[in-house]
Amino acid sequence: MEIAIAGSTGLVGSELVKVLRSQGHKVRRLVRSENEVGADNVLWHPRQGIRDIQRLESVDAFVNLSGESIAGGRWTASRKKEIYRSRVEGTRILVDRIGRLEKKPSVFINASAIGFYGDRRDETLTEQSPNGEGFLAELCKAWESEAMRAREKGMRAVTPRFGLILSPRGGALAKMLPVFKLGAGGKIGNGKQWMSWISIDDVVQGLIHLTEKADLSGPVNFVSPNPVQNEAFTKVLARVLRRPAIFPVPAAALKLMLGEMAEELLLAGQRVVPRELQKSGFQFTHPDLESALRAVLK
């Protein structure tokens, strides 16, 4: 297959490019710098669109993983606006531009997140569960709505809702590792919030699975079948690293430091199951937390 990827230098995108090429697929990367433009790279900007878009006429699948980092800093009004613009407006521009191609990709895969569900405590959540409340929930709803417009352009549209992605190269786990390696880790708040996680290997294989399964469309939860509560997660991580986990992080301190971001990213929980992935026959390489952590941390 020939697959175009926006956001190819991020945590998921870089790994996806590597695996696809190792399997013999052709990858076209959408890049932001003139210096990166080449035989397989196409210049684009989230607000301006794609230059030389006709070079994507031969693409079988388009994967959009681009967007401003949600965990890159405190959620000021201006930062929230930039996060929203980079995801929602960026997706709108991509769908509009790609939709004008004479030969369109058969599938448009656009990243989303389980933040769609909001803070749902112990409720078990599937792809059919309703949208929650909060900034992330509203962001994901608008983000997915723009991606679903690809159906009107004649493409199959899929929105993988990513949970906590386990990788030492980025994301939440990478931020946790230095603290836990020092033996200073512990549960966050009361530790009861659910953490729906997935290994980076299963994310990449899952995305490839989406390109191949013509009957998969709409939202697809990208999480392991075995979510755990935060207190259990920290204990398993500490055991894998052979360190204690005895220093809890008070919720009040997190709210003081990070405000709304702490409440939605660290203290809220979603108990999510991957119903659509499992129904489609996807086999998880790392379905349980300890084996997943041992694999990604080598």
C-alpha cells in the first residue's frame, strides 16, 4: 500500500513510518519545512493546506496524527485555542483538500482520544458511550466531527480514540519514568481513577489493521482490554523498575500547579474497552500491563 501520514515525526507517527517501511509499504510524509520536501515528502501547513496535492493521487490511505501537544503546558485560554485550532481546523483543511482529489484515499484515519468520554469514574465505556463533559471531551467531539466529513467525500472515515500510550520515548510514561526510577513515584490523588492504556506496538499494529479492515469505520477505542486504576498502575510500574512507589501526589497540589489540565488529564479517569478492535479480530501483542511495560522498557 501507499500511505500518507501527517504528524509523522511524533511519538506514534515516527514509529508507524518505521514499521510500514519495514513491511514494504510506501510512505508519503506531510512535512512543514521546505528542506524536508523530497520524492516521498509533501509540504503542508495546518492553516494553509497541502502544496502539490496532486502528488497524493496514488495514496491508498491517509493517516492524520498531527496536533499541538495537549500536555505541553498549562491550559491558558490562548493555549486551549491553539490546541483546538491545530486539531479541529487542521483536520477540516485536510478533509477539504483531500476530498478534492480525483482519486481519493479509500480510508481517512484521524486521531482522537478517550478524553472524548470525560471523567466517568467506574463506568465501562465503549464506542457507543455518549460524549462527556470538559475541554477534552468537547475538543474530541469537534475533532471527530470534522474527520467524519471524509465520508461525504467518498472515503471511509475512522477515528482511533487513543488511551495512554506506553512508550519510553514520549507521552505520559516518559514523563513518569525519571521520578519512578528515583524511587519517588506514587499514586496520583486517591489513585482510584481508571487508566486505559495501550502499548506503542499495539497502537502501530492497530493503525495498520484499520487500513486493511474495510468494514471498520467511525470511532475505535485504542486501549488494552485490561484497564487498571492509577494506584495499581503505579505499583506495577514500580515493580518493573524495581523501585518503591510510596510517595503519593496530592490532588490539591496538582490542581494548584496545573489547574484544569490536572483535573482532566491526571485526576479524571475513563474505564474504556476496545470493543470494535476485538470484534474485528485484532490480536493485542501486549494485553496486560506488566508484560506491556516490560516490553516497551526492555
